[in-house]
Amino acid sequence: MTAEILPVIYIVDDDASVRKGLGRLIRSAGYSVKTFSSAGEFLASSDPDGPACLVLDVSMPGINGLELQETVNSLESHQIPIIFITGHGDIPMSVKAMKAGAVDFLTKPFNDNELFKAIVAALKKDIKNRETLARASTIKQNIDTLTPREHEVFALVVTGMLNKQIAGRLGIAEKTVKVHRGRVMQKMQAGSVAELVRLAQDFGKF
């Protein structure tokens, strides 16, 4: 039996007293906490194995919070949900952060409930993101098992074309299309054409 992976809350703030205070508070709620004094320190760390979110100060020397958000959003790998905290945020700054996908933008002093509500929302978002990525990875692995001809049939089936139309398009017999179509359904683990279409939509390449 594997041990349960505790959600990890990353705190990035150049103020040591803030890191210490937030760390103590968040740990008291049963979360694992990792703190960093700069965006660079955070970027040098490894990706979490389980659900996580980032509690991020907006104003920091070097790479500031909004710039770190841009960097995180540009990563091809898993993008961690962000909760911004600031002692002097303004409306344009908060609007920019939220438009870029931030879960919340908390202005100090904020109460504990506000922070924990934001953390719960961020972790839910992260779990959903991870499930989506895992599903996309499985779909890609299944697609990679298709032969070139099966891939062609797959691409045409999900457009709604009938076997006869696919046969005419590819210049092959209709019964051959049926064989390829059956193999595509099996390899993609799809029980219906509708499910096959959903898989293609989730993968985003058709």
C-alpha cells in the first residue's frame, strides 16, 4: 500500500517573515509546504508528484510575480495554479493576473478563510488539470499504436464519413475499411463512434 501524497503548497515571497508565517499557517491545515525566497529558486525546483498550487507574492526583486506567472504559463509541462498575495496590489494588476489564469488575488491583510478557500479551489483545479493531461497522454499512446492506414481511417471516421465514403477517398475496398475501423476502435478502446470522436477532440489533433 502506497502512502498518500499530501498536496504541496509552494510559497514564493522575498519576505522571510511572510514565508515563515504562511508556512506555519498552511502546515497547520495538514498540507505539505515548500518555501522559496525568489522566482528563480522556485523555477529551479522539481515538479510535484501530486496536487499542488503556488502562493505567490506579486512584488519581488528580480523576476516579479506576474513575470513568474507568464513563465509558468509558457511551460509545456504541467502548469501549477497560482494564488497571488500582495500588500499593495492595484486593480489593473489583479485583472492582468486573473486574465492570465490566477485562481485568486488576495490583498494583505487577508483572513485565513480567504486563503484556505483559494487553496482548495487551486488544488481542485490542479487535480482536474492532471486528470486531463493523463487522459491526453493515454490517448496519444493509443494513437501511436495505429498503423499509417489506421490513422487515416481514424481521421476520416471522426469527421462523420461512412465506410463507403472512406473507401472511395482512400481508394480501398469497403470491407478493408471495416477491418481497419474495427482495429482503430479496439486500439483506441472506444465503444462507439461518438466515443471515438470525443477521444479525437480531447487529443486535439483532428
